[in-house]
Amino acid sequence: MLKAIQNLGCSSPGWLLWKTRTSTSTSGGFSFISVSTRPFSYSSSSSSSSTRAPRTNNCSFSACKTPSFRRFRARSESSPDAASASSSSPVALQSSSSGNVRKISFCQWCGGPTKHEIPSGEEKMRAICTVCGKIAYQNPKMVVGCLIEHDNKVLLCKRKIQPSYGLWTLPAGYMEIGESAAEGAIRETWEEANAEVEVLSPFAQLDIPLIGQTYIIFLAKLKKPQFSPGPESSECQLFALNDIPFNSLAFSSMFVTLNLYIEDVKAGKPKFHYGTIKKRPGTSPSDIHAFTLDYHLQS
């Protein structure tokens, strides 16, 4: 399950958007325009604004026009690991421009003390065991989940665990060794919503470099119209698009995914979306209001 989730920030070079197209929509507060080699970012102001359907976190989304992209302003979240790790613990969290890096004090294989230096032929600082010489590499986590469509509604689960206790999310969690991304998404949906689903297609990949996570969300449908809360959920409910609780979502990844889905529904055509969520350190995981979405590609 999502035991640790997100946080948003900014910076990096642009990405080529392959298709030239212009479409705008007030639903969900997202607008897309033209093509660009610059970052495509979203932001949201915290003030409430004009009426739109469906609502999105009671924020107004104002567009800053440029010749090649629109920008939306927002705020962000952060990794719960940052709050719990300390410099006195064997594994502490250090922040860098490219993400949070753990300072590993002891070898996971033999328990020996480590030294931190750049190995020969590499570019990044690593924890190297002073006893057995093994290098501890830190790799991103894969989070997989399902956006379940049923009777023009989507299935959400209310979290019964931290972080973001009591807030709504799509059924999703960490992928396990030995399973594919789709298998992991199906498993997580069963564990969190007791729902049997059939995966229809990939919908979105959202990278969150600062906390070392990548989300892969699949469109899915219920095999049977039954569902109920699993051990990590207090409630499961189907929401019409106009009723999605954008002001009570658990994570920015869910906020972005659902907004993109609404845009696709209004356009009458599902697309695959790729984007990078940029996080700003220091906010709680449940603060979903500070983020930029860069490199937004859709096909």
C-alpha cells in the first residue's frame, strides 16, 4: 500500500511534445495549448474562483499564456520519510536537487560500517561497505494502481492508515517483486477495495523524482459490481465526476490523475499521459496544493 507518498518542487530542462494541438477546458482546471520544448507545468492559486464542473479542490486555475505552453500555479507535498528520519538513525534522509537520498551508515549484507564516496567510473555518491566492499544503490519505487470506471463513476477508497489518514485515493500501492505492473495494480485493488477488476489500458505514468517514486495508473473495470473496504481502507465509494472530493484527496498524484481523466472524458477520447510531478520539500504528504506538472505528454 502507499505507506509513504509524495511531495512537490521544481526545475529541469524541457521535453518535446510530439503532437501539435490546441484544446482548452475549464473542467478540472487543466488547459493544453500547442507544442513546446519547454516544461509544461500546472499551478493553482489557493483562492476560490469561477464555477465549473466538476470541482477541483476549490481552487481556481488561472492560465499564464505564453506562445508555447500554459502554466498553472499550485503548492506541494513531501515524503513522510523526511519527517521520521534523523541524523542519529542508521539510515538518515538527505535532500539533493535530484531527490531525497538516504545516508546509509551500515551495510545491509554484512552489517559493517559504510563510507560515502563516489565509486570509480560513477558520478554519484554511494554508501560503500568498508568490510565487504559492496555498494548500496538506491532506486526509485514503483507505485501501481487502477482508475476504475463503472456506470460513469470512479471508485475511490478512504485511507485508514497514515499518511493522509481519512483522505480519498485511487486503489494503489507498491509493486511487488515477481509481478507485472498490471498484476500489482489488480492486487492492490483487491487488497484495498475487495474488488475484482479487469485492466483495460494504461492511463498515466507520473514520475516524482524528489521522493524516488513512479506511478503507473491503469484504466480498469469491475468484473463484478461488488466492492468493500479492505484492511487499509475505511470506506469505498463510486463517485460521479461532478462529485469527486477534490478537496479531500490524499496525494497530488491522485489529484493530477483524476483531473486528466476528467479532461479525457469531456474530450470524448481517453489518452495515455506521461508527466513529471515536481515537488517542493518540507510539506506534509496530504498537502496536495503545491505542485507543478512538467513534461506533460499525451498520446
